[in-house]
Amino acid sequence: MKWRTYPADVLPSFVAEMDFDLARPVIDAVAQAMAAGDAGYGHIGQLGEAFAGFAAARLRWNPDPARIFATPDVMTGIAEMISALTPPGSGVVISPPVYSPFFLWIGFTGRRVVEAPLRRRDDGGYELDADALDRALSQDGVSAYILCSPHNPVGRVWTAQELSTVADICHAHGVLVLADEIHAPLVLPGAAQVPFLSLDHPVTARTIAFTSASKGWNIPGLKCGLAIAGSAELATVLTEWKEALLPGLLGVHASAAAFEQATGWLDAVLAQLDRNRGLLARLLAEQLPQIRYRPPEASFLAWLDCRELGSGDDPAAGFLERGRVALAAGTDYGTQGRGFARLNIGTTEPLLAEAVRRMTASMG
């Protein structure tokens, strides 16, 4: 999809997947399953134990494998749990600018979006706005909060203090917390992921965390995510909804191999992304100094403030039309994204440099 959505002369830098070769253990796991004729219905197998080991080693968290469930992907898991655990027509709070499918899928479930926007600092950084979250959760009929951690698209890794504040507010309002932690394996040097369920807080009993190997190891097409219940009661709900949450079996095999055998590959990717975020800062300073950019603390997505370019609400449209480079429109992530664009830096250094060159050419 990345390379076929636009004409051949367009450099695609919009879809949230990386250009890197797959990890050998992942390839081998899928090849071995195919050689064995193992292409039936999905089940979690040993994936719960594999993720628990990864979480203990990399995230300083010890989830109970008995409370880990496989899903087709993170967004499907979130949507099914909204359907299972919140009343029809109720409000679900999100913090834009944020992952665009949240807006769509909340509507698909028959619930309504309630916004608690992030606060943008004068230096261009973002933080969770406790007052905005409290006001949103105080509205009539609000039943849940979707926490994006690390945050897509702004690249923040929330601190333990920030997450504790969120926990306090959500607990005070008695809402369900759905923590999207899909980018957690991709936290970059200088930041540390704090899994929401690792907090010593009573709100975790009303929390389900969601994650996947899909972003960290670049395997979204294999269709496998994870849901981790914060209580025995929520684990029962996930068990009851198992038939609606069958993963892709090849995704299960690939994900287990990633968590258990491919952390060296992940480290190489993190090193490359660290270099790329620094390279982008230098290239923009040299070629497009009007763009404000704070390097992300996690993942391969750069959130670019293009408002000083004078290119309107959707600068990505101009980059595409005149520069033949495709970025994601900032408005996809909420009205707070007007004048912004999201650039994928999960690529080679020459292709990243070419993307900035094309962006610069579009301004001529």
C-alpha cells in the first residue's frame, strides 16, 4: 500500500511502517509454519509467555501471562472492548492530536468522541492536560478514556508522574482506561516507557492495555496484537469475546519470535531511528528552518509544525503536489493538527534526505 497508493514519481513517507528488512527470526518462524502446513485459526499459543518475558526484560514490568490475550490488531481489540464494556451512545475521551483511527472506530462502535486535547508548550513540546482531561471525563455519559502511550503523532513518552496524574483523574471518574501502547518497543535513547499497568494504582483494575509486535518489528500485515487485562474480571470479558478477537496465526508465530529472538534486530532499528531523528533536525535547520520540529522520544514518526510556511491547514497537500513527496496530513489527527504534517523517518538516510529535498523544492 505504501508504494502503490500514489504514482511512481511520488516518494511515500506517510504510512506508519518502516522500510527495513524483516528480522531473520521472524522470517524463519513464518517459513517454518508454512512448511509445516500450519495455517489454521489463530490462538495465543506461547505468545503470552513470550511477551511477558520481553516486558520484564525491556519494560521493567511483569504482566501475568494468564491475563494476556491475542487480538487481530490493537485497534480491533480496543473497539471490541469499547463495545463490550461501555454503554451504547456513551462518550469515549481521546487526547488529540492523536492517531486518526480513534475518531473513526469510536463512531463505528456507536459511541461518541469527546476531546481532551494535549497542551502544547511554547517550545513546541506537548504534555497531557490534566484540567482538560478532568473536564472531558466530567461530561455526562462519558465511560472511557483511550490513552495513547507513547503518543502518536507527537512522539511523547509519558513520565510516571504524568501517567499517575491520568490514573488519579480516571479513577476519580470511575471510567474504563484503554491504553494503546503499540509503540512501546520503539522508545528511543533518553526516554523510558512506563507501562500503564505497571503503576501501583487502583485504576489498573479497570484498565486494559494493548500492544503488538507490529510496529516494533514491522509486521502489521500478519495481524496480531495483544490485550492485557488489569484484573481477573476484565480477563473474563476478554475470554468471553475470544471469538471476536481471533488473531492471524502467522502473526502469533512471528510475534513470539520477535519478542523472544529478535531484540538484537530491534536494537539496530532503534539506533537507526536515533540517527534519523537527529539527521532530520539538521536537514530541516539547513533547508526548511521555518518548520518547527521536536525529535520524537519514541517510534519513527516526526510531527512537523509547518504553520510558518504559510501553506494553510494542510501543508502535506503542497508537499505532494509540488514536491512529489507524500506526508500524512496533520488534520487527520484532529483540528489541532491544522498546519502540521507527519513524516515517517523509518527509512534509510538517503531516502530521508530525499524527502526533505522534495519538501524544500515544493516551496520554490
